[in-house]
Amino acid sequence: MSSMHTGSCLCGKVSFQVEGTFESFFLCHCSHCQKDSGSAHAANLFSTTARLTWVSGADNVTCFTLLGSRHTKAFCKTCGSAAPSLQMDGKLLVVPAGSLDTDVALQPNAHIFAASRAAWDRDLEALPAFETFPG
């Protein structure tokens, strides 16, 4: 079953559509994803069949590939928000889950590169949860 998703960056200059199915959803804990997300992991959706269409701001998206690796990050030049990228010679679409404006029914399949997991990224579900910034 094919689906349509829309997404955008924080400043709104970049927007896109993804038509098709995501085959996997991984939370990557590798040191590269920790650095470029500034967090414990990256949350990326992967598809070999979905089609990416830039609605606006395609010229405002740039890619960085870490020398000596396959690690690539696409992002808005203005606000730095993560953006989708075509990788592996265009055969793999990688979409940062947080860049989507529509809900994804798919739950993450797995944590990957868990050996690199940040020391502080343990038992986080036990922390208090607030609906907004704590007062």
C-alpha cells in the first residue's frame, strides 16, 4: 500500500513530499549520527521504492558526506534542519523521521549501532514527562 507524506524544515524554506512505502525505520546510535543530530540517536526512515519530490527549497538543501564513510546528512542551508537524501547512487531514500509533517504508522524496527549508545541514554522512560516546558 502506497502512502503520501509531506515534510519541511524548521524555517519553512524547504518542503517536500514522499510517495510510497518505507521499508524500515531505524534509531541509529552510531557516533556519526550522535554528532550530526546532537542527540542520542538519529531516527531515519528508509525506502528503496518511494519517490521524493521537492515542493520548495530544493536549492536550499545541501549534503555533507563524511570523508572515508557512507555517512551522509542532507540539511537546510538556512536553519540546519535535517532533510531527506538519496543515497547509494540514488537507490535508497533516507528520510529523517522528525522532518515529516505527517504521521508515520510504522514504528521503529530496531536500535542500530547500539554498541555506540551514549552512556546517558539508558532507562529514559523512567524520567518524569511534561506536556510542555516544565514550570
